[in-house]
Amino acid sequence: MGHRYALDLNMANGARRVAISGAGIGGLALAFGLQRQGLDVVVLERQSGVRGGGAGISLWPNALAALDELDLGDIVRRLGQAICDGGQRKFDGRLGPHFTAKSFVGSLGEGLVCVDRGELVGALSGLLVPGTVQASRSVTGYEQRGASVTLRIDGRDSLEVDAVVGADGIHSPIARQMNGGFQFAYSGYTAWRGLVESAFETDRAQMQACLAGGHEFGWMPVGGGRTYWFATACLPEAYDPPRGDKVCLAEMFEGWPSPVTDLINRTPVDRLVRNDIVDRAFLDRWHDGPVAIIGDAAHPMRPHLGQGGCQAIEDAAALVSCFADESFDVVQAFARYERSRGRRAKRVVRLSKRSGFTRPRGPVTTMFDRFTSSAPSLAIGPALRALKPIAGYAAGSRAARPK
């Protein structure tokens, strides 16, 4: 599959230039699609190196469909590990509710692919025209000047372009300026991520998770003999463990089923990623004339459905489609993108917030632990079918082709 790229656009409109703030997965996928349309693209990244190192990302079938629209799907599939089965591990190590490859593919159209986030960012960067990505260039704001936009960079430099896309994360200066500011609310819990050489049982192509005591711990392979893991727990905001995060995790998850302790112990301290999970009100505006936002800049979401990066990829594919169809009438393209993506993104944000099991210890947590420990090891095909409108391949294909 592939998008119908307007390869003669450069000849028809001259050297139109688009600046993308943020060299994450969404920004790089967008840059690739726009360069395929013949546009002059520059990606400005505030960090000095590759983003996303030390963690994995699960790309659900909806994201794979959007990548197919960008002609990137097969590249990403080869880069990561395909996963079609898995489920919940009970606290004593027994398998709880689970899904099979037959039910997963039958419900969602394809398995998911888990990939090293840093490797994915590096691969996407390598597909761009040399010099496209400019590191250590922090966009701080913008100013519209007629049909062009002037970006403020590092507080001392500027760049004039025809269009700007903010793919610069939850704290996006572009999104903040566009919407007159925004505030954050701490969710009440923290998340950790790690990427290690495979430990016991983790070489199996399964996605597994254990839920107990209000905490969550999950793991899955990313290929190349490595395992990506994630954990969540309720802690005070900005909590600083006296003996460090690794000791805190080891104590918090002591006695959990294999390979939880092994994964924590084998993760180098400098490769441990931690983020407080925060919520931000859904923004009213995703575009301001020739300026737009995508991914976490537009719609940050909690991690429980694994859709943060997936929705950013959908955004990129949809925006590439809008650019092609509007023949670089950038304001119309951005308006169409905003109309087509807003309702779906808001739904995924809402469902992601409701689907987590991390909570403070208490009666509800105790009841949940008792239920999960006694629940039979049943296949959960119906639950997967409920995810079809969000994570299914067909849903991703529709989202990547705005009407």
C-alpha cells in the first residue's frame, strides 16, 4: 500500500519550505512523507542526539496501517518484533486472561510490532535528505508575516518558512502560544521504562503484564535478543527516591513473578527512563493559519492503551494526505487535518485515561487483586474486538486518509 504522492509539487509551486519542530517519531514520519511530495523540509530538534533511547514502543495495527500509507510499514516491521499473543500474568506466575494470535489478528487485522524507539528514530532520520534534521535547535515561538511564518529559535535566531508543524511534545511552545497557554494535572502515578538484554522467558514473542497492589509491570521483546519493560506505581509528584529509582523499583516489585526482578536488576541505572504521568486539557486549536501541531503537542495521553506514538503516526499520515489533496494551500490543509483528527484523538485520550489499573492501595485494590488471582485463564477475544475501532488496521487506514 502507499499514498499517492504529488511528486511534481516542487515544480508547480517552487521550493515551498516546511519546518517541523521535533525529531520524534511523528515529526520524522511527517518529514519523510512531505519530502516524498517534493517539499523542502527542515526538522529542528532541541536535543543534541537521537530521541527515544533506552525504551521501546509498541506499534499497534492502526499505526502500521498509517505507516503503510507513508510507504514506511515494511521498513518498521523488519526493524522490530511482531507480537500477536500474550496476556496477564498472575502474581504467582500463572497465566491469567490472555489472547491468542488467532484472536488478535482476527480482531485487529494484524499483530503489533514492538521496536526499540531509538532505533526507529534513527531509521526514520536515515531516510530523510541529508541535513534535514538540525540538532540543538530549540524552537521557542512563531510569528506570522503575511503568507509566511518566522520561527524563533534558541531565543536568538530565526527562520522564515511557508508552514510550521509542532511535533515537539507535551510541553510544546508552539501549542502553548497557539492556545494561549495550558496547565498540567498530575495523575497520581509515575512510569518507568527500560530496555535490556533478554532475561528468563522474555525471548518469547509475547506481550505480558502483571497487575497487583495498585502497581503494573509489563514486558515484551523488541527483537535482537532484547526486552522492553514498563512499570507504574503511585508516588508523590516529583518524588526523588533516597536511594535512586532502581533501588526503589527493586523494593517495590520484590517477590513479583519472573522475570520482573531480573529485568529491573539488569537495567543499567543510566538507561532507566522515568516520567511522572500528567494530564492536560484537550486543546481547542490544532492550527493557527499556516502553523499546526501533531502528536503529544496536540493530544497527550496516558500510556495504558499504547497509543501515544501510534496516534502521532496517524497524525503524520493524515497531514501528508491533506497536503497532497490541497496542493499546498497550507491553511486549508491544516484546517482539514484538524477537523479529521480531533474527534478520534479525543476519544483515544479519554479511553487511555480510563483504562489504567494503577491506583493507591486500598479496598478497591485489594478486591481487584483477589479477583485477578482467582480468575480462570480465559481467552479475551471480546476485549480485543472492543479495541478494533481504536487499534485495528482498518481504523488506522481510515484515519490516515481524511475525507
